[in-house]
Amino acid sequence: MAGKSSVAAIYFAILGIVTTGFGIANILVTAGASEFAYGILEISGDLFRGGWGGAIVLFAGLFYLSGARNFEEIHQFSKIVMGSILIWIMAGCDIFAMITESIPGGEDGPWFNTLDGFIGTYAPPYAPAVLLLPFSLVVLYYINKRNQEM
Amino acid sequence: MKLTIDQRWDLIDKIAKQTVTFGEYRHTLKDAIGELTIKPFTGIPIAIAVMYAFWSIFGSFAGFFTDGFFVRLFDAYWLPWLQEVFPGQGGWLYAIMVDAGGIEGGEFVLSDNCLESFGVLTSGLFVAIGVVLPAIVIFYLMLALLEDIGYMPRLAVLIDTMLHKIGLHGYAIVPTILSLGCNVPGVTATRILETKKQRFIMMTLLAIFIPCGAQIGIMQDVIPGLMGWILLYLIIGYFIFGYILNKIVPGKAPEFLIDVPPYRRPMLSNIGKKVWGRIAGFFKVAIPFVLLGAAIVGVLYQLGVIRFLGDALAPVFVGWFGVPKETAGPLIAAFLRKDLAVAQLSVIEMTEYQMITAVVLVSIYFPCVATFAMMLKEGWKELLGAMAVLTVVVFAYGGLIHLIGILLGVA
């Protein structure tokens, strides 16, 4: 049990470091008023998604780091859950924006997007929160486990 | 039947045995998350994330309907069709109802989009249905979700200390957020505040610094890149003048006690009822004002009243506020329709900073007619007081923004 808990603590500590790094990178890119793209990663340079959003990714990272120690304790665990919730908020907003962009046909096109255009909207690169999303979902396993133990 | 003291205690014990469960209380995950959202150190980052989600979803949803479908529907189909079938092109009724157009080379030229036509059936309907309706629907939906989940009381607790600095308390967040949808229910919601002083401060701040959904919707559509700066200026003004009002307005600003409910899963039927009720209210109160406002603005333009006032007040606008002379007309028309005024400003050539100043001025300049009527209903003394404050604020804050621009070298 203690072994499993320490694995979880290490996992969320690493996730926290990566998330914090993404948050800082987001803020730095916004401060430089530019965009950054590398492979499947794209960091927006606009004040809203890059600056405000970057601050939230940074907070998520800090929640993970703060909660990783003494992971079994409920208040510490709630910080991990909150870190994941912040990632879900950010990723959810990005995915919702993708969905709303993918349906209309654009200013001079038809009313609705073509199938290629629709699918193309969901192609990479993605914002950091979207890339972090699958890793943040691991917390659901621990929530479920905790519920079963109660 | 009279009970002795001992009998009463016995009865209490019996009832307690039947109703109270004793045992070790275990903190649940929901409890711990609830605590995190109230403590300032963790609660403020969460509040920042909630507000981000609010505006991100608002922008995506409103943009989906307005830019994705309504702009095309109104500009490519509705406007050209009306321009063709409505009789009396170039006449005053045509200008008021369909298209005020413009003069190029001595000839009357029709507008090519609904933001520039300024007719009741074109700009009026486009703003009401194409811009404001999607914005209002998503705004009230998000608000109802936050209320029913149980987040709003936590936000009230979180912001309580800050709002005490301006003579209000945490619950003042309710009229403030409601006003972001429409100022009219916002003014009504000031009744949840206990003292006259609090209600006056709240009403005045709402009327001056809180842009309504119609204005936000149109800003999102025509000047999305500048919206952040405009809202930042308004938030700063909200707190500066709130602080000053708290110092000079006599009266009490008591503490408040709030029962924070646990987080709950929202019920779809409740959300539906709330959203429908608010949207129906908005349709009844605000939509007629949008259309009536568009008509009155059109009539005043046709009579040359706005041009005359614009010319007369141009030195003040140019000299004191640092905005171009052409903005005088829309700024005066803003009394009737702030959303239309923002649309008018968006087509005037000016620097980004001048645009920010002009739109902030539209926001703080005067409450829209519907809000004005609602404030009058709350009391004429309060309305007069609020108007006096407003006049001072417009000149002081408008001049201050110009001064900041000069100091930064951008004005």
C-alpha cells in the first residue's frame, strides 16, 4: 500500500514539475509577445490564452507539487484533485473552442465546414493543457480507489 | 400540557436519540475541495480559473453563433433583401428602419454590413438577435451552473475582504455578475444588500463600471483584442471609485454571515428554469429598448441633433479625453444604445489606445435607458446622487486614462 502510494506521489510530483514548466513557458512566451510551436506542442502568445491561461497551468502545477507529499492525507489529495480540475478546465475550454471553430464554414466558404476542414481543426499542434489532459486523468483512478476503500 | 425543566430535557434526549447519528466524522474529498475553494491562498487561483472558463466558453459560444452564422445571415441575406424591398431608398424612414448609408462623391451609397447600416430592422435586429442573444444565453447558463453547483457563495466569501474596502460585502458579487448579463436585474439585485449606503454604492458602481452582455457581446465581435484592456480599466475604476464612495457616503456597511452549502450536482430542470426565466426577462425588458434605442438614435441622426452635439462637445472629447472628433457622435448616442455606440466606434479610424479610451468612456458615460428607468424605480434621490457621481467619474477617470496614455506615449 505504502509502495503504491509512493509511486503515486512520485507520479504527481513529476506531473507537477512538467505542468509548472509548461505554465512558466506559457507566461514567458506571452511576455515575449510571440508564439511558440514545437512538434505537437503550441504555446499561444495572446494575453488571454497564453497569459491568463498560462497562470492557471502554473497554479495547477503548484497544486500537484504541494499535494504530492503525504499523498494519502485527504487535504493533500484534494490539492492533487484540484490540480487536475484546473487542467480539465483549461483543456475543456481549448477543446470547446476547437469544436466551435470546426463546425462553421468560415467567412467566404459554405455555411458548414467540409469534412476535411472539420477533421483538420482537431489536428495537432495542441496547447499544453490538452497535452497534459490524459496524464491528469490518472487522478480518477485514485479517487475511485479511495471511494472503494471508504 | 406544561412540562417541567427535567421533562423537557428528557424529551430533548429522546428526540436527539431518534434523529442524531453519533460516530466519527470523516472528512470527505468534497469537504476538502470545498475548503480549498474558500481559503484565499488556494481559492484565488481556483477563482481565476473559474473566471477564465467563464469567459473562454462565453467567447467560443457567442463567436460560434455570431461570427459563424448570424453575421452571414444578416449581412449576406437579410440586409441586401431589405435594402431591395423596403421602399423609399435615401429617404428618412428608409434611413431609420433599414440603412442610413453614406454619401460618396455626392451619391447615396448603401452599407454592406449590419454594423454600419444603423437601421432598426438591420443593426437593431442584428445586435438584439445576432449578437446579444447568444451572449446572454451562454452567460446565464454559466451563471446558473455556478449557482447550482454551490460555487457562488464560496466566491462571495473569497471576495468579501476585498469588497469591504469599498463599503460592500461578499454578496455584492451577485449584482455585479448579474449586471454583466444585463444591468436591469443587477440593479434589482442590489436589494440583497442591507443598508442604503451599500445599495447606493452598488447601484452607482454597476451603472458606471459594469458593461452589460450586449456591450460585451459586441466588443467580443468587433474589438476582441482590446477587450482585456477595457475590462481591466473598468475593474480598476470599480475599486478606486468604490473606495472613494465608501469614504464619502455616510451610513453603515455591516459584516455579513453566510451559510456555505456543500457542492452539489446541478439539476438540469432547475438550470433550464433559471436560464429560461432570465432570458425571457431579458427579452421583455431589454430587447424593446434595443430596438427603440436604435430608432431614436436614427431619428436624432436624421434631425442632425447628434451631429450638432458632437460638434459642440468635440473640443472636450478631443482635448480632455484624447479621442478623435468623430467619436463625439457615438459617445452621445451611447446614452440610448451602448452596444450600437461600440459598433459605431469600431469603424472610426483611431489608434488602439484611443479605441480603448473611447470604449471605456462609452461604458462609464451614462447607464442605458433601461437601467436609468430601473434606478429611478429604486428612488429618485439615489438616481440623482448616482448621476452626480457619474458626471464626476466620467471627467476624472476619462481624463486620467488620457493622462496615462500621454505618460506612456501612446495617446
